[in-house]
Amino acid sequence: MPVFRWGHSWDAFHDFEREVDRLLSSVNFAFQGIRLGREYPSVNLYELPDEYLLTAELPGSKAEDIALEMGSGLLKIKGRRSEPNGVPEERYRRQERFRGEWERTLSIPDRVREEGLTAEFVDGILKVHLPKGEQSQPRRIRVSEGSD
Amino acid sequence: MSEPENISAHDQNAEAVPHEAEEPRFLFTPPIDIYETGDGLVLHADLPGVSIKTLELQVQDNKLTLFGRVDPVVPPQAVPLHQEYAVGDFLRSFILSDEVDHERISATMTNGVLKVVLPKAAQTKLRRIEVNPEPSAG
């Protein structure tokens, strides 16, 4: 049954992934595929001698659109990712990229000097520096004998 | 076809530290959007960590390939405590229709997003062929 498909002639714009996947199977690559179905944005946390470093993938965001809030051991990052202005939905051939509002609250390690927090945003990657504070002295807790 | 190897071997950034050949590198398929405009198609690809310097975009025959190298943003001595994403490069290829004007493809890179504009080729003009009567020999 012939079905009319609008813009049919442009269907020649195909993905080539399977072929590329096959070609790469001989190369020493670990092929991961599309990273979908995850919380947005994905974050990593690293430890360095004098700071913790949090990184998040936020492609297409602008530095001024990212809000960071820090308090009581929690770091909240939020923002909004808007699609290109005024492109109607029916013009999309493919829509895989995240869009909309996002927010994540992350508990950060102890010993962080919250007031020393700095952040930078380069090439779609957010980096938050969480400087380590003074190591607190271990406190001895007396254990008293129970009396029952 | 050895094209993907050619692409990954290409390194425009002379400043970059050479990668250890033995270390396997992750390779991801970046998410994309494609939408139609009056003049053709526009493609957006999320390539966080890729800059103009580390992006390789090429058209060969009718295949458009994007490869973005991601250099580590954390110092090598950083100890991962919590990891939701692995750091790796991005690769994706597309077959272009003949209707795309390959010569006029243009691209920009902003905040880790690649935008590729694929203009439609101008419609081939109808050419009228004059039919003349064969001059009679007599």
C-alpha cells in the first residue's frame, strides 16, 4: 500500500551507525552507544589532595543559565535547556537531545569549605571546585556502662 | 574502508598530550536533533568536552562523519569517587541525500554543541533543447 510521506525524498538521510559499529569492532574501542535514560545531567565526583571536583555534562547551556546553590552539605544545580527558537515540532526528523528543565541535588563530601566553592563552564562541561577544609580533630566519645 | 581510523588518527591540536596507544578509549554515539528548514536541514549534536580544535567534521562521497575528541578535564591524579559518565570521544556518521549541497555545508560549535547546516541543492533548471529541422541536402 503506497503511503504518502511528507518530505519523502529526504529520507535518504540515513544513519550509518551500524556500519561504523561493525568497522570499529576491530579497533580497540569500547563502544557504548547512545547514553540515554540517565539522570540529566550526569555528574562525576573526583578527589584531589586539596579539593573535590565535580564535573557535569551540560552541552548547549550557557554559564548564566546554570544556577548553583550550596548549603548544609547539599549542592543543588539547576537550569533549563531550551530548543532552537521557534522550530515547530513537526519539522523535527529526529529528536534525541535532552530538553526542558533539569535539577539535581547532590550530597557533597564532608570537610568542604562551602564559601570557597568556585565553578567554571567550558565546552559544555561544568566544573565545580569544592575546596577541602581543615581536618577536624577526632573526638573521643565516652562509652558509659548501661545500667538496666 | 578505513575511514574511521583515519579520522581518529587525525590530530590537529599539536599541544595535546599524545594518548597512550594501549589504553582503550571510550567511543560514544552523541545524541542528535535534525530538523527541516525552508532551505534544507539543520543538525545539532551534543558533544560536551569537544572544542573546535578537537572536532573533525568531514564529508566524503555522500557520507558525513563527525568525530569529537574529548580531552580529560580533570588532572590525572584525581581519584574518582562517584562516576555517572565515562569520558570518551564521540563519533557518528550519516548518509547524505543527493539533495544536500555538499559544497555549502557549514558548521559551528558552541558550548559543546555542534550545529551543521545542510542546505538543499538548487533545483536543476529545465533546459530546453531546440529541435531544428534537419537541413535538407537537396
